[in-house]
Amino acid sequence: MDTLTLQETLERISKAVENREVMQHVVINASKINLMAQDAKLAGIINESPLINADGKSIVWAARFLGYKIPDRITGIDLFEYLVALAAQKEWRVYYFGATEEVVREVVRRHQMMYPKLKLAGFRNGYFTDEESVQIAREIHASQADLLFVGFSSPKKEYWISDYQTIMQVPFAMGVGGSFDIIAGKTKRAPIWVQRAGFEWLYRLLQEPRRLMKRYIIGNTQFIGKVLKERMQR
């Protein structure tokens, strides 16, 4: 994991775009740590990523508990929004991939209203068959996108970017999970004070208890167990 500030992260991404590197970015939270423990392919993709940020407060707290200095978390949605603003300023081409057709169109509409100079490379909803993936990757390559934002859940977004980045050749690609739904107004994000307190997960759980109960209640307990085990082994 890269112990970078937001500004340092943006500078690293800018360098990748300017040098036409091919970079897959990932963010880490407690849920993803649990997934990595069960999924060797996902763990490999994440560990090989050239840029990894701490998304959840749980990661920041755990890292400090284990003796690592992390400035603070850099959430996927915050980095996404900062990068769109930076893209408009630097005239980078942006591609949006994921969510429903209605949602992705609304995200594009809102961003173009906020940033009239934003250069749109293209957009596509997240509903497709495995057989269509190669053609989609070729279309993204043809769009000459500088930034690619993929709105799938984990581990699908990490898999897809990793599997097709050689074809796409996009300098910077990141998975943004449910960020499209939040930006489009379909779901709500926790208030700033809740985010800063580290309880954004609880806010989400209260919104969708049936879907997220296992992820947050059981998952967080498993994560704490992993952290304590690591501390004891040291």
C-alpha cells in the first residue's frame, strides 16, 4: 500500500498520464482484505498494482496499530471526483464504464455540467456478456481515453481491468464501485462528519441492512481478527 497524501496521489497519476503509462489503481478497505484472503487472483492483482490507496478508516487504524504511518484514507469516490476535475483542467479524455444506462448517462451529464471543458472519451453501461469484453476493450482503446472509471463491484472490476488493460492501453484505470450511483443521486453518501468519524460503513449498513449485513458485521469481525493475528505474530 502506498502511504501517500491525496496531492501526492494526484501527482503520481498525472505523471502516469503524461508518460502514457498503463496503470491499474486500487483502493483497499476491510472487505477487500477479506476477499483477498479467499481469492489468490484478486490478491495478486492488488499486490501488483503500481498504486494502492487506503480507502477505509479501518485500514488507516489497522495500519497505525501495526506500526505504519498513513496520512489518512483516500476514498475511491473522492479520488474519482478530484480526477474528473483535474481531467477538465488538463484536457484529459475520460471514459465511464458501469452501472445502468440511466445512471451512467446521468453521471456524464452532471460532470459535463460541472466541468464544461471536460473531454468525454465515451461511456457504456455495465451490462454485457463475457464474449463482448474484448470488443468493449477495443472500443475503449479506440476512444483514446486517458482515464477509465469502472463502476463494478469487487472483485469483478479488478478482474476486468487486469484482464483487458493490455488491449485498452489506458494510462490510468480504476474501479469506482458504487460511486456512479452516488453521483447520479440514486444512493446517498454519509454526511461528512460521519465519514470523518469512520462510520460511513454503518451509514451504508442502515441504508441497505439485508444486502450489507454479512459484509459489515461478519466481515468487520473477520478483519479485526486478521489484524490482531498479525500483531500477535509480530
